[in-house]
Amino acid sequence: MTSVLTVSLPPAAVTALFSSAIVACVIAQLFILRAVFRTLPILPSTSQVPTPHRLTEILWVVLPVGGLIAVFVGAYRALPL
């Protein structure tokens, strides 16, 4: 399928947009990491709510970082610069 509208941005604009997307994702990921690494509140032992396993939470936060890095590297290589 061919696009009717073709827009060509200068390489500097493409790089600036891509870099701003990376910065936004890094900031968001830092806030997520900060939330996970904070100490969890101590619940009463009679609580029916199961306490989360800290290692599991850390893995579920750190693993997507690797995925984001892979996506960003692949997307950067595909940029028409």
C-alpha cells in the first residue's frame, strides 16, 4: 500500500524526535524503578493480602528495560538518516 502523503523530515529533526522519545521512556522507567525499590509497607501478619515477592517485582521491572533497549536500537538503525 502506498501512502498518498509523503513527508520528509530533516535528519536533525528525526534524531531530535527520537531522542526525546528515549528521554521520556527513560524518565518513566526511572520512576517505575524508584517505586519498586522503595521499601514495601509492613502488613500485619493476619492480613489476607499476599505480600509480593520482591525479586519477582524487580524482574518484572528490569526485564522490560532490555526490551526497550532492543526496540530503540532496532528503531534507530531503521531511521532514514
